[in-house]
Amino acid sequence: SRSRPSTMARSRISFQALAALLLLSNHAADAFSIAASPSRRAIATKLGMSGGGMDAYDAQMAAMMAGGTATPAAPSVEEVAAEMIDSSREKSNAVAAPAGILGETDAASAIAALEASQTQMVANIASSIPDLAVKPDASICPSSSDFLIAGHAVKLDASDAPGPANVAWLSDLCVDETLSSLTIYNGPLTDVPHLISRCAVTDGGANLNFFLDFRPRAYGAYDLRDAEGSYPGPETLGRKSFEYSGARKEFDTKFGTEEVVAFYDDIMGKFEGAVKNPGLGDDALPELEKVTRGPLAIDVTMPLSANNVETILSAREKAASLWLQWATDDSHGHRPGAPINTQYVYDSKYKINAYGVLLDIYVNLFGQSEGEELAAADSGPIDEAYVGGGS
């Protein structure tokens, strides 16, 4: 357990330079330096692996393969995170912090049910991945912490399983009457999708926001998908379009299978009164959301009802089961060497972008100060080296 994470400086986001993009070779790490970008506003596209050409990513890959150092690439983790905080605060200055977002009885029972289910999900994962271990310094225990969100207790059980088990970060988060969230980031030894599974009570306890996503581990230009679900071809992206379409095909073949698509369709068919929020192909979706979302992401708002809570419970349990099935399947492992290096570089960008997404979500839900603290806690050590044998 730990005390209240009062500032970003004291959070687990220690913000060392993004020279923490380590090159992994036989589980050893070499420094990979990246110069600061001259434009802080370029974060969403330069670190976001978007823009149709992945300029920064390609420069880093080329330098890595050549054994050199990238030149004009991404800003440091510290600069990126500071810019995200600054931008979030600027937007919130004109908007009053949300008040009274929680209901009393219905919200409490819904979140209690989600928490109990999530606890069992994590127990199932731990029984199949014995190396999964709690990270006490990154966890929050309500009995020994004064960290509150909207006056409600926060419980966060953080864990990881470095080495062959390949779990870089697992956040089992619950805010009483407010939020239930499970986040799992994989290490670079496999291409298994990250899992984001979150349900929040909104609109004074009247509604639920449910988000579920298997996050791809390679850039597939999903951020460039249009409203019809089409992607730009070689006439726009040149030869890179084949690389990106190949990444999409591999994800669909291994993870976005007919079974998984049917599972997603079944979920949507069972919800009552669900309204889809902006998704890929919608100009209203924020840039960082575009570069982190997977192609099957569910993001819906619906009335808080017994049917909807039961459907969410079932969906989250099935998603965790699918993730565990993939995570324990050796066929999803990378070959030693370059594939692991490439995965590490990609994941390092993903983690800072995912933090930026979560920052906006939590600030919108809980206000600036508490939103910042919760995003820092839930995101984990975004610049922590993962070298296969330890973290």
C-alpha cells in the first residue's frame, strides 16, 4: 500500500528521458537516445505513430537497425507528459469540475458487482501466471491511504510478471460507487494485445460508460481509417501501405478472429439503450485515441440497469479469459532479437500515448486534480525499462 500520490513528480511516472527506449538483445539493454522534438504540439502525431508515415518511428527503427542513434525524433517522456498535463489544464480552465457524478444505491451495487468479478478475473490470471507479483509501491490500499476520488475510496492492486511471463503492468483498479478498471500491458516478448476493460458510472448515477479494447501491438494505420472503414492505399502511403495492411491482417488472423468479432457483436446486441461514442473513422475522436485504439474497440454509454450491468460483467470476464488464453500460448512469442527490439520501441510510444488518453478521460470524469492523480496511478511506470529478466 501507499499514501496519496499528491503530485505528478511523486507518481510512478518518473519521467526520465525517452532514452529509456532500450534495445533488447538476448535480454540485455543498450541505450537508445532520442532528441527532443522542436515542436511540443507535434506530440500526438510524432509520438503517436500516426500521420500516415510514422516518421519518428521509422527514424528510430532505421537508427536502431544501423546500430546508431535517432536524430530528429520524439520528445522525452518528461516533455510529452508535461505537455499533456498543460493541455489538459488549459482545456479544463473553461469547464467547471464535474460535481455529483455518482448515484447512491444503484451505482454502489453496480460497482461492487464489477469489483467482485474483476477480483476473480485477476485471481484466475494469477493462478495461470504464477510469476505475477504485486508491486506494493505502486498499489493503493484504502485502509492505509487518504487517496479519494469524489470522496470515495480508491483501491489499486498493481502487479507485473517480468521475464518469460511477459506482463509489464497489470492495474486492478476500483473507485467505490464510481469506477472499475482492468488494464494489462504485455512485455515485448509477444505480440499479444494489451487489454483495456473499464466501466464508469456517469451522469449522476443514471448511466454507465463501458469501454473494452484489445490493443494491437503493431502500427496498422488504424488512425487513418475513414468513416466507411477503409484505409489509405499505396497511392497515398506508398509501399508503407502494404506494411500497415499486413499488420492489420496479422491482428485479424491471430486475435480479431470471427469468434472475437461475434463476441463483440453479441455484447452490443444485449445492451439496452446503448449509444456509441465516437470511434475510429470519426473526426470527433481525439488524436491520441485514434493512435491507441484497436479496430474492435467498444465505447458506449447506456442507462444503469440490471441487464446492462450483467452484460458488462459477462463481457469483461470473457475478454479477460481471451487475453489469458493468448498470453499463455507460446505461439504468440517473438523470435529473439530484432522483433523484440521493434516491439519494445513501439510499446514505449504506446504507453505514453495511452497515458495521455487516460488523463483526458479521468479529468473529464473527476476534475483536473483528481483526474491527474488517478491517471498517473492507473497508467503505471510508463518509462520503466523492461528487459525480459526484470523491470
